[in-house]
Amino acid sequence: MNGMTTEACTIGVDLGGQSIKLAGVDGSGRIRVRRQTPIDASRPVEELAALMLSEIEAIQAEARAAGLTPTTIGMVMPGYMDRERTRLTKAANLPTLSGTDFLGMIRRGVKLPVTFDADSNAAAVAEYRFGAGRGVERLIVVVVGTGIGGSVVLEGQIPRIFNHLAGSLGHVIVDARGPRCACGAQGCVEARASGRALERLAAELADAEPTSRLAALRKERGRLTGVEIGQALAEGDAAAAKVVRECGWWLGAGIAAWTPIYAPQKVLVGGGIIGLGEPYLEAVRAGLHEVGMPHLTADIVVDAAALGPDAGVIGAAAIGMAAAESGKV
């Protein structure tokens, strides 16, 4: 940089089942450079580790070219690690990584200190540090997609009750006689309120109400996703409104089950489902207040998360920043 002073940044890495997202994030949580690369999750661990290391080297080079100095790395992924976050015990949607030394391969392959964590924790830390959860002492962040992830920040810290997680909100049982979840349990929040559940219920109502806008959109496009459900909802379709109320209500019921444990002041909901807007959030609030203990739920604020699809990579960087600040890297 010809003697010029550079600005420090943290590299955030969000590894998912379909792609790697990377970013150089400054101290205010702003993404300054970014990359995204598709992956084939069926490839051997050695190949995925090599690709990851190559991408980390590339984003560091891009950061330096932009006048930034990478100082630490935060990396998140779905799945379970040991409590110390040194070994990946089960990698959801990344089967070849389960039980391997993948984390060690990454740590040995880069020169900067690396902190690993769960992607659900990343969203919570991102919202707490840079998003709609700033200043909230007891915060829950829920991400609804194909499945449901939830994490907790208590006075700036993630409680690590089950390995490195605060628990698994998506697999809290809310309907013991309800549908079997993919995890093997019966009546989980995820079986009632996930993106899969939303699409399944929409298809059932399209069958039951063939004159609905949902039924028309399915005939036109071949299937019903959140996009079609949102369109039908915006057009005033009663069947779509019923789908949104039902799935949102069950998510609220699941959050109510966590309130005696964490007593949140605020709950933020993120993921693609938030595109359904205020009717969905109202349904979540209804489930929370109808099911939960009134003295615990009355003052809880339920709102949309602020950081959208960047929450994972910003949160990964935020986790790296926090580890560096605490001297734990």
C-alpha cells in the first residue's frame, strides 16, 4: 500500500450446504469486500478443505487490495461441534465433513487465528452487535428456512448448554400428537412452522380450496413456495392467509416454550420467510402470547431481523471479533 495506513478487518466465512460466502467486515459491521462460491457437498473432506482455504486466501487478497488488513477469521456452518469448537461432530447438509478433522485442516492452513461456531449463533451475534438487537440484554434470534434455527444472546454471551449451542429451538416439541419431524421426534416446531411445513400446508389448502389463488398459482407454476404464498397473501387470498397464520402461530408457540428458560426481552425473526411481512409477524406474536405465561410474554417485542441474507457472514466476522477482543484466539 506504499506506506499508507490500512484499516483492520475481520474475515467472515459462512459455509453452507450449497455455497461458501466470505466477506471482509470492518469494525462497524459493514461488508467491504465479498465473495461467494458454489460447492458440491458430496465431495471428500480434503477437497472441501482445499477449496475453503483457497477462498479464504482470495478474500484476504481482495481485502488487502481494498486497503484493509485482515486480522482474524470467524467461520460458521450448520451442524454440531464439541464444546470447545475444535472438532465437527455432525455437519448438517455437509455429510463428508462429519466426524473429521475439517476444523483442524482449516486452522492449520491459514496464518490468522480462526474461531468456529454454528450458523444459528452467527445470526444472533450479528443482530446483537450490528442489527436490530443492539443493546438488548436477553435476545433470541430465530432463522426460518428449510429448517428452523434459533440462538440466544444473554448479556452479550451465547449460553452453550448443548455442546456449543443454547439448544435447538426447531426441535422443541410443541404438538406431541402432531406430524413426525425429520429429526425423528414428533411434533417439533420445525414440523409445524418451517419452510417445508409452510409449503406442505399450502399444498393441502390448495387441494381443499380449488378456487383459491393458491390453487391457481400452483396450477400456473407447478408448485407452491414462499414466493407464491406471499403473492397470494398480498392479493388477499384467504387460503394463503390461513397458511401464514398457522405456521406463524406454531413458531410463536415454540418461542413461548423457551421463554421460561431465557426470559427474552426481544425476539427477532429472520430467513426467507420474513418476506411474508407483518401478517406473519402478527401470527408469531399471537402464538407467543396465547401459549406463553402472560407475565413472561406480555412485554416481549417480536420483530423482523435487520441483516437479511448477510447475517451469517457478518455474524461469522462478529464471532471472530469477539474472540479476538476476549483473547480467546
